[in-house]
Amino acid sequence: MAAFYRFCAMEQLPALRRELLELAQPLQVLGTILLASEGVNGTISGPSAGVRAVLQRLRRCPGLEPLEAKLSRAPLQAFHRLKVRLKREIVSMGCPSVKPAEQVGTYVPPQQWDHLISDPDTLVIDTRNAYEVAIGTFAGAIDPGTANFREFPDWVERELRPLVADRQPKAIAMFCTGGIRCEKASAYLLQQGFSDVHHLQGGILRYLEEIPESASSWRGECFVFDQRVALNHRLEPGSHRLCHACGLPLAPADLTHPAYREGVSCHHCVDRFSDADRARFAERQRQIVRARQRGQAHVGATMPSPTQADAEGDEAAVGSTFPAAAGRSAGMAGAEVPEP
């Protein structure tokens, strides 16, 4: 499995999309790759030779030569299909004037991160969605409470700017799953006149990979946009699972809630759907169970996380997503297109 991203100017995207599809499909490489004029963002899974071939092809594109990828192994294929999509942005903020390939904040390697965020004069911000923050974050981090990354600019003007004016922090430190959202967020803050902006190089996943759990300031599990749902500090699948009705993560205790019906509802969404919706979900769940009893996979067994748009707008696919800017490559991370 490989998760990757890089901000750089890209051209001739339709032709590249066709070439990637023609290359990857015979090699049994699945996952999601987002292509935009601002760069590439994706997570793919398949045989090692196939994954390497796709990465090598991407690195032949001008500006993608330094493309880094976070590589990991999974016992089973993490995706059901291959999607190569042309997008306006590789991570959706809705601010086309923001150019991470030209200007971003200061990269902070994992080994220096805890020192930075432990300073009381540092404002620490989790740039992920609220449902991600709820299952794990760094101690003391601010949760903007956003439903998707496109809400971040509004939060900055409504909440962050007054907070910075009041507290006068020496530094702003931001983080996300694999690095792509906090990197773009840093470019936005700099554009808006903020200073001393920093972001975690390689994101949470690189931090978990490089910092021993005994010395870590991370608390909880890290949500990823793929079938693993969440990872623990050892980067192993954690205890959370998805509600297949709404796509939100559920802790083991949530499975005992009266509102929980596998594949049909949970306490997050029991009042959100109609009776017709729940009947449709129940039928899908019956098909999943029958397929499982026959030893077959059912494509409906893994639903996209909260919203497909979020996943593809937020970090690319898979616990997934990583790297960088302009002539910079942020390091590896892990996650975010939903794939994830």
C-alpha cells in the first residue's frame, strides 16, 4: 500500500489519467488517485511491482520527481476498485488562490513536534474533521469542529483570528493525518497575514511511526479513510469500526447503544434517515451477511467514510496521504482521500 501527495503545477491531466488507468488495472492496483492543476494526492494498494510501477510513472511528471510515498503492508486488498479522478483541488478548501506549491509554513519533523506543542505560547490546531478528532488527537490541541476541510477558512475568520489577537501566540502549530491538509492550511494562514505558522511534517501517521508510544503526546487512535477505520500507536488497526449507514466511526461501547443496528443505524444517525432509507440499509446488510456466509466479498460491506466528498477532499484515501509542496516534499504520512 502506498499513500502519497505533492503540491506542484501539473498539466495534461486527462492524458495522464488515461495512462494511469491503463497501467494500474492490469497490475491489480486499486485505490484512489486525485489529479489537479495543484498536484497529486492518492492511496493505492496492490502487488508490490504494480504499486512501484504507478509511482514510477507519476515521478516522470515534471514536478513530481521527488514524490515520496508512505509504504505499508496489508494482508488484504484495502480497496474495491481503482479511481483516478480529475479535481479542481487535491484537497478541497474552496480557495483557489491558495498556492501551497509556492508558499507554506515551516515543516516540523516528528522529533521536534512535542517540544513545539508543549510550549504554552504555541497554539496547536487539529485541522481534521470533528469525527476524526473525536477518536484521537494531540493533548491540548484545538478542535475547530469542522465537518469538512472547506469549513476551515470560515473557522479561521470566525474563531482563530480573534483567538490569536487575544492570546498573541509565538507560534501556530497545525497537524492532520498525513500532512496534506495542515500543509494547505498553513499556506492559507500565511496568505491571510498570520505569521510563525508551522505544521507537522508527514502528519500524525509519520509521528506515530517515528515516536515511541512511551514518549508520545498522542492520545487515542488515528482515523484513516480506508477499511482499517482507525490505527493505534503501533499503526495497527484499532478498535473502531464504521457505521455503514452514516460512515462515522464507532467505539466498541457504541456497539452496545440501543440505537445501533449493524449496517442500519447508530447513535449518530438514528434520527437522520427515513424509514425507507433504513429499509434499504437493512436489505444491503442482509446481502452482506449472505455474501460473508458464502465466503465472498460484498462491495457494499465497506462504505465510504462520512462523505465521499470529504474523503476525497480531505486527505486522499487511505489512512492515507502524505507529502508536500512546490519543490518540497513534506514527508510521508498516511492518509486522506477515501479514500482515503
